Amino acid sequence: MDITERELKYLGLLSKQFPNAATAASEIINLQAILNLPKGTEHFLADIHGEYEAFIHVLKNASGTIRVKVETLFLGQIREQELRQLCTLIYYPKESLERLSQQELISRDWYKVTLNQLIKVLQRVSEKYTRSKVRKALPPQYSYVTQELTHEDSMNPKKSAYIGAILDSIIDTGQADDFIIAICETIQRLAIDRLHIVGDVFDRGPGAQFIMDKLLTYHNVDVQWGNHDMLWMGAAVGNAASMANAIRIALRYANLSTLESGYGINMLPLARLAMEVYGKDPCKPFAPKLGDADETYDEKSIQLMGQMHKAIAIIQFKLEHQIIARRPEYKMEDRDLLHRINREDGTITLPNGKTYALKDTFFPTIDPNDPYKLTDAEADVVDKLMHSFRHSEKLLRHIDFLYKKGGMYLTYNHNLLFHASVPLNEDKTFRKVRVGKKMYTGKAMMDRVDEFVRLAHWSSADQPEHKEAIDYMWYLWCGPDSPLFDKSAMTTFERYFIAEKETHHEEKGFYYVYRTEKEVCDMILEEFGLTSSESHIINGHVPVREVKGEHPVQAGGKIMLIDGGFSRAYQSSTGIAGYTLIFNSQGLHLVKHEPFSSTKEAIEHMEDISSTSVVKAYSTDRILVRDTDQGLILEDQIEELKKLLYAYRHGLIKERA
């Protein structure tokens, strides 16, 4: 074996971790064994849009995977009611124990039966992992006891008394409830080895802050940024137009809890402005959508919300103009519409030359001579809101997480994950997209966008591209060539002020047209270095309307569209409540979910999300760790350890005790 001087220096460093031939050989044996284990289970979710309760339930039940394992173990042995009770206990152990205690259903026998059942479920979900990995997932205070229970056979007469004594001790010491909670949480953790969030945690639903709290502590997670995530990221780094959009959407869906309770954003300055300026304005086009409101509001609150909604919308249009004027390279002048309003007859003439009547003609803060200038009161509100966003400790912590765990795309285990699109031309070639001073296409474009987004957060204000990167955060939300949007225009003004539907249309980019073609998907996958026949594109962003016959698997199985309507706002048009894509050692499994009632009902009535298999793509052979990206890393480590072993045995490096 030829070992260069440079490699020898590296092996010298490696020898500090493995100081002799025995430790190096032991690690090689360990890694070789891991390579032959089944791959861990990956879960893919997209477009959660603040639906915290449904999201948490999907995590707790591993998209129905835990229920399947429980049924496999106990179906025919216990009644359906008991099976549902056991599943609910695994999902919500604390709440279930409280409910069962109140109903006086917990006894010593119940503890012993339940503990035995939970140990069997834990054995089943942990069978594909090493003992070391399972041990690390266990709560420290119960690690030794749990290992003893999961690795001993209770049917062995020589061991049954030993196991029985352990269970008796757990009950007698009053630790049974805590132990059950620990086992249930470990089952949840081991059921999902890695979680992929393919964009859009934020907006619409009332619990984005709770979702982010959960992700912050999740054991293995990555995020592909969505356009709504980018909006909040932009607001947090100082983009006022992004901030105004985020607030407008919150008011549109009557969701102030994320802003006020979640992140401590002070909305009083905006409320005061709205009451002063729009106090006598009915603001009908701005009435909030109450179907998904975070709480019940009285008539006065609803009216005020509509006034605040209109106030921030007008501010948004003015702030967006500032970026459009500052960045002519964006070519978004057609989105400047305030100067096109005809005050005399209550109409507007759009850039296409057509004139339309306005549904609302009350514009007290728009100066006809300088329509995009903020009034002093509006400018003061923007400053105060921006101060709240920039100094919200919790928001900044969540945004830091999105930067550290997120990116524009991810290639992982032969799959390509990105939220929306890779812009294409009409001839199916990659579209040239300007990012900063240069044009980029395909993978290079996505890499440069990713870099530019990070500049907005990590670079100092005196760096040349810092301000440009902050402006670009807004472009990613609504720019025609943005890979997070990729439509002709975001017709926000038209939807509020013009009745004619033709003006609301947003022409989709060619990616959305051609992604149904296998050849196009193969071209995109190859651009990102994925040439395996088992490779797939996994997208969110555009809801799959199953109720209209749309299917989430397209292009001959090369693309998986997993936005199925997690957000309640979309469920009437999709007909379902989201998808989960599961990728385990047997292959890909796409599951669709029916709407989730509530956590309270799930616990009290032992109800589960009704999930249905959409497609199963079984692999011809069981997928092992050696077939994954992690397997490649482990194989590299094995090769380095073999070199270290050679160095020890040939005296190139001295062994230590």
C-alpha cells in the first residue's frame, strides 16, 4: 500500500482517535457491519404553512408507519379499541396517561401489559439500527433498563423472571408513567431517521413558531427554502417589502398569533394608523379569511383587521416600488401600479393598455403627484415594525436555524429536493437567470442563489453585495425568474382591487409545463449529478388538486409532487390534507392524509389522521446503508482506517496504549 507523506500526516491525526491497531480494526468491523444494515426511514413533507397540530401528529405517528407496526405486532391478539388506545398512547403519552387515570383505567396489570407491548413496538422500530444508535436515542435515566428489556427475550423461561422483576421495580418505584413517556418518545424518534422539509413552514396557519420550535430540537432534519420561508428570512435580515408581505398575509388569514404571541411583533403602530386613516372605510376587499383564523374574533376586531390589512397592503406596494426603482435589472416595472390609478373615474389602466374599474377607490395616503412616497405616519410604522422584526430573539433564532439547516436544494440518496422550480426556456433548455452581476443556469444558478441568500444574513453591511443580497430576498418571493416563484407576475394588487379574473392570472414558467416529461426530469437530475435510474425530483409549492384528478407522481415516476394541501386554506381545492413521502429500505411510499380534526379529539376519541397509500415503488433489493450517501462516507472512513492499520503494522506510525 502506497501512503504519501501528506496521507501520513492525516493518519497521524487519525491515530489520536484510534491509538492502536486493535481500536482501528474494531472500528472497521463496526463500520462494515453498519453498511449491511437496512437504510433508515426518511420522511418528506412540504408546504406545512403553519398547520402545527396536523404537522406534529404526522411526526408523532410517522405518517401512519407506527400504526402499521402496531397492527403487524398485535392485530388479532388485541381488540381494535385496545389497538387504537395503544397507538394514541404512543403518539400522546402524557395526555393519554392523564385521561386514562381520570377514567380510573390504570392498574398494576395495565402497566405490566402496556409496558410489554411498548417494549415490543420499540424492538420493532429499532431493529434496523445498531445498539449504539438506539442507546443514544434513549433518555439517559432509563437507558440501561430499556436496553435490558429490548435485548432480552421475555419468552425465555430463564429470563422471564428477570424481566418481570424489572417491570415490577419500575411500577413499585412510581416511575411507570415517566418510563412509558420515555419509551413512547423514543419510538417516535426511531420511526423517522431523517426528516426533509421541502419548503414553506410559514404563513397562513397559526402555528409556524411552534413548528420551528419542534424542528429546532429535532434529531435529524434539513429544510429546502420555500418562497414563504424566504419572505420571513428577508424580513428578519431587514427587507421592509418582505416584512410588509409577511404581515399582509397574516392579516389576510386572520393569523396574528404568530406575529404577536409567537414573535412579539408589536402591531399597535399599524393598528393605530389603520384606525386613523381607514376608520370610516369598510375595506371590503380586505376582509380577512376567517375559515382558518387562529381564534374567534368579534365584529369590531374583524373590521380593524381589514383596515390594518389595507394599510399594510398600500405600504407594501410603496416599499416594493423602492426596490423596483433601485434594481432595474429585475425588470419588474409592470408591478408599479399606483401611478396608473385614474382618480377621476375610479379606474386603473394596466401596462397592457386595458382599463378596469376599481373595487375600492379610497386612497387617502397616496399622493397623486408622488404616489409611491410613504407618508410620515406610514414611514414611522415601517420603522417600528422593522425594529420588532430585527429584535425578535425568537424569530432570529428560528431564522438562524433555517440558514444552518436549510438551502435552495438538496441531493440526498439519489433524490433531488427543491421547493418550486429550476427555470427553463420554451425549448426545454435551462433559463439564464441573473443573480447579482452575472447570469447563471441550472445547478450553478441554484448554488449562486443559495450563496446570495447567505450574504444577506452573514455578511457585514459594508460588504459590496450585502444590500443587493437583501433586495434579492424580496425578488426570490415574487420575481419572474425566481426559482422559488417562476411565474410572470404576482398579481397582488389586481386580486384586491380588480374584479375581472383575467387580471389575476399568473402565467407559470416553463418548468411547470415540462416537468411532466420524463426526459426533462432526467435532464435536470443529470445537471445535479444524479444519473441513477432510481433518482427522483421531489417538489412542493404547487398544490396537487386530487379532487380535479391531478396525480402527485408524474413523468413516468421521476417526479413526486408532495404539496397536497397541508394548509387548511388549500384543502377545499385539493380535496385532501397533504402528502408524506416515505423512503425506507423497501423503496418509496407516498401517503395522502385526510384533514386532521384536532389534537384534543385525537386524544379523547383515539382518532388518527386517515392516511391512504397513493403509490408504492418497491426496490428490487432491500436498500442497505451501503447504498446511501452515508454509506459512501462510511466506506471512505473504512479505507482511511485500513491505511491506518497498515501504517501501524508496518511501523510507519507507533501504536499507543
